[in-house]
Amino acid sequence: MRARQLFRYKGVQGEVTVEMVIWALPTATLERPHGLKYRLYCGRNDECVVRYDNESGKGDHRHQGDVEEPYQFSSLDKLIVDFRADCVRLAGWRWE
């Protein structure tokens, strides 16, 4: 069985692009005990401002520019709230 896409969003405001993709995995794993795979990206002129993802081998983490740090996943709602707040704070994104 394959991952099932739960959500997809892409928006552009001037030089800033925001993309969010979230998948439900067929089963939870040790790396992804919440059963989700995600990529949340905010960039300016094709350069990363902030990105949250959980690629294989790294688990849940956050990038701010060139800096990568672990992210403590507690819920999907909290992940989205944190990402949206970073987009506003770091890139001046306006959520409509």
C-alpha cells in the first residue's frame, strides 16, 4: 500500500513561495511514529527561508536557511501552526 496524500497547498506572494504537502503513511514506523510524511516549505527567490520535513534517516526536523535542527512533533495541528507562524515571522507571509 502507498502513502495517501492528505493535503497540498501552494501559494505565491511576490518573491515568496509557500508549499505544504502532507501524506498519511500506510503504517507508522520508528522514524515516523505519527504515521505522517510531510514537507512544508517557505522560500524567497528559490532559496529556503524555512522548511519542516521528516525525510528518511533524519526524522522530524526544521531548516531555517542553512541551519537544520530537530523538531519535536506533537500533533499535525501544532506542526501547521508552527510553520505558519515562521512564514509570517521570517518571510512576511500573509495567510488569507
